[in-house]
Amino acid sequence: PTPPYLKWAESLHSLLDDQDGIHLFRMFLKQEECADMLDFWFACSGFRKLEANEGNEEKKVKLAKAIYKKFILDNNGIVSRQIKPATKSFIKDCVMKLHIDPAMFDQAQTEIQTIMEDNTYPLFLKSDIYLEYT
Amino acid sequence: MDSEDDLLQKCITSAMPKQR
């Protein structure tokens, strides 16, 4: 069978589909001081997956605010710097007006994912962390 | 009720794949 670390080189999704892959990629991103990008990406996925059942509404609002505060509000943060201004305004509007929607972070997640695919992911595959692991 | 940080951390973990 193909060893997991070879699968990680196939695509960003193959890497993020494996716990060890995530762990190693996060170590690399931490070294590059951009681990928040990965945390944000997973936070967006987790937010979208929240069940729409009764009583969850309060939790969703709280979580949307927490994601907004941690990753988007601070304009100097790595995630905030990489997301388009229009996308940030959209999320801010949703949070302020309490228009909480499972897809409200989708655009921002896509933007961060594109940057990881074009930039940090290829760098990771060439990094000492990955090469030593293999 | 969880603090914002706990909630965020749980959310991040919930989106990760389960152990092989």
C-alpha cells in the first residue's frame, strides 16, 4: 500500500485528510508563523458542520463571533491579511446583524485554501520537516 | 457554557479526520 506521506504529496486535501499529515503540516506552518491559516480552515469546516437543530442557535452565534474575533477582526493577523476586504466586510455584516448562516465563512475559507494550495503547501513538500519525515 | 476559546478549539477538532 502507498505510505501516507506519499499520499500527502498528491493534494492539499489528501494531506488534510490524515491526522499525521495535519500534525506535520501544522508544525511547518507554525515555524512559518502562519498556523492560524490551518486553524481557520478547520474552524470554517467545523462551523459549517454544526447541526441546525433547536437550541444550537446561541452556540452558532457565539462560535461565529469567536471565529470572527480570533481570525478576522485583527487586521494584522495572518488570516485577516490574506482575505479580501469585501469578504471580511461580508463576514462582519453577518456577525453584527446576527445573520448566522452555515455558509458565511465559505468564501473566506476558499481564499485561504487557495493561498495554502499555491504557497504554503508546495513549500511544505519541499521543507526539511517533510523531507526528514519521509 | 464553554468559553469562546473552548468552543473554537472544539469546532476545529470536530472538523479534523478521526484517527486511522
